[in-house]
Amino acid sequence: MSLDSSASVVELVGDRGREREREGWVDLYRRVAPSVVLIDTFKENVDRFTMTKEDKELGHGSGFVWDEQGHIVTNYHVVQHAKNAQLTFTDTAGRQVTYPASVMGRDPDTDVAVLEVEWGRPNGTKAADEESESDGHPPPDWLRKVDLGALDSVAIGQTVAAIGTPFESTFQQTLTMGVVSGLGREMRAPSGRLINNVIQTDAAINPGNSGGPLFDLQGRVIGMNTALRGAAIQTAPHRTPIKILQSSGIGLAVPTDTLREVVPQLIKEGKVVRARLGVMFFYPDRAKEYGISKGLLVHYVPPDSPAQHAGLQGTVRAERQLGDVLVAIDDHQIDTETDLARVLHECQPGQTLKIKVNRPDPSRQDALMSLPPPSAHSPLPGDFDTYFQSLTLYLTLRNSEDDPYQDDDRGEPTRPRDRDESDQEGKARRRPRRRVAIA
């Protein structure tokens, strides 16, 4: 066989392989598209003059069918401020059908939420009776739940596809393709906590894709598209300039393993109960400004919290006193927020932990808590970088569901907060201290 004929055979085999792969994705899209949903969110708005109530549209996102009962999974930030939602499905015949839905569970720590659909009210029709409005009405026969994959089957370089509704509803069920670009990434949740084992992909993820599924070649969901990394760009000058986020080929998805753990709890209880320390830490970049490169620098300890009763102390800026630096829990070294998240993940509310901290000024602690005798050595004034005394504290974890110091219903720290400068309408806004993490 000549070299030319050999090259022709290789090219033919390559073309056939690409054609089979293309047909595979076409078949996959046909199978899974009915499982992907457009989510339009609304909140109740009261007219100041007539005092009438009406639904005001907030925005939209994506979601997918989780189980045979028709529960819909999406991102927490998609429905964060929503009172209700309208879901648009595409059935197996290609027809669009809408149903009203309500939020039945939210978890700002993993950016996951679950919606309950009123299957008795297709296309906005009113239910015949109260029973049909409930979740007792079965979903339609054409509805298909997704198949779930697992993180241990995901590899860097494998081909993946994202389906969702980017930018506006006219782009409903857009499919974009790419590869898994990275594994084990971290992403900050709306509550301030870190989400671990995040999947990175270069499949185009745009605003509106949030909450949509990330599929592998077998049609299994391996993650939920959640965020993109990009640069904010401003449109051409208008009377009202618009800023949009430009995709840079870095999309992030919460892994299915996290969804398997969180979603059943949201369906059953409406929330996820986790162990919390009940304190706020500085983000690493801010801690480094104070010379702290390892461990977590305590920013704020709420009054009458378990952490305060254990003697944990925060930073007092007015007196230029640094707070405690958390370095270990139950003999597990804590260097980063990731270390803390992994340890707390294995803990239960009410469990007593042995916590080790480094303290820059042991003299100010003697009256606050019972500790081993302080070291005879004293740090130089302001020399927080070179000397720390090791202390051991015992702390009973507070149950997060009755913790008044946890996030509020918007997933933001309850206090303290910074006041932003006035927005374009001249209204003062508040937002969480972005260089502070919750634990």
C-alpha cells in the first residue's frame, strides 16, 4: 500500500470517527433536552400609589429535572430573592410548556436550590381544586429526569456539553461544547464559604446558564454550571450604559457529588444543617496584609456565641490588636479555608472540638478564659509576625439552623457590614464585607 493510500485510509477513519461523535452529541441532545428547563424568577412588588400587588420579573436562569417526582435543581443565586418562578419546558414533541413553581429548599453554602412545580397548572391555567395545586399532581409522561455521573469518572481533557439559556429566553436550550479544563478548583458560595472539588470547563458558560447541567458524552450530569470567570466590559455609550461579563473560556460547575449530598436534604427539610464555628475570618489576601500567611485570622466573634464562650477573640482595629489565628482543629492542621471546610464537613452540630490558636498578645486573655499559664516571653510591640503563643480552646459547635450569627436569608453575613457608596439612583446600599469569610 502506498503512502498516499495509507494517508487516505487514516483520513477516512478520522472522518468516520468525528461523524460518529457528532451523531452521538445530536442523539444526546435529543434525549436530554426535555430534562433542561428555563427558570424565570419573580418577586412581589407593591405599587406605592394604588397599593396593588403584582409580580416583578427579576431575571432568569437554567435548571434540570432531578427525580421522577419532578423536582427541579438550580443555583441558589438564581432564586435568591425570588418569591415564585415560572418554568418553561420543551417536551419530546418540541412544544414549550410552562408551569408555576416555588422554592422548596435553598443552600447558600453550596449555591444549590430546589424548586417544586405545580404540575396541575400547565401554561398558567388555574387548578380546579386545592389538591391539584399541591405536589400530589403527577408530572407529565414526557418528563425525563437526568442521569447522574460521579466526580471520580471525570478526567481533564474529556469532552463535555453545557445546556441552558444564556442571556435571554430566545436562546433557550442552547448547547455549547468544550472539555474539562481542570478539577479540584474552589469557588466562593453566596454565603462566603468555599465550594470544593469544582469542575472547570471551557464550554461556553454565560449569564443565564447558571443552574443548567454539564453533561459527559454518555449523557450523565457531572456538574451544575454555576459561574464564569471573565472581564466586565461596557457596551457602546448609551443613555444608560450596560456592563456585561465577557466570557474568557473559564466556566465553573458544582460537582454532582455535592448535589447528591445536598439535594435530598433540601427536598426533605428545605435546608441543610451544618456545623459552624460561628465566627468570621479575614480572607487570605487581607490576612497577608497583617503578616498572617498560614492559619485563619479571626475577624469577628459574635457576642454570646459558642466561640466567645470558648474565649476566641476577633481583631480590634481601633486598638490595633489582631485577633486569634486558627491553626488546628482536633490535631488537624488548618492553613487555609479549604482545610477548615474539610474538617467541618466531618463534624456534627453539638460536637466538642479541640481548637488550637496562635495569639499575638497573651496578656489580654487572662481575664477572659481559663488557659494554660502564658509564656514568660512577651512579643515586641506590634511584632505580630515573629511571635505567637499557642493556646488550646474547647468549643462546642452550634447547630446552624438556630444560629443567629449565620447568614441571613440572602446568604449574606448578618453583621458586621460595610456601607457602599451610593448607587446610580442615590440610594445607600449595604453588602457583606467581601474580605471576610464565614465559618
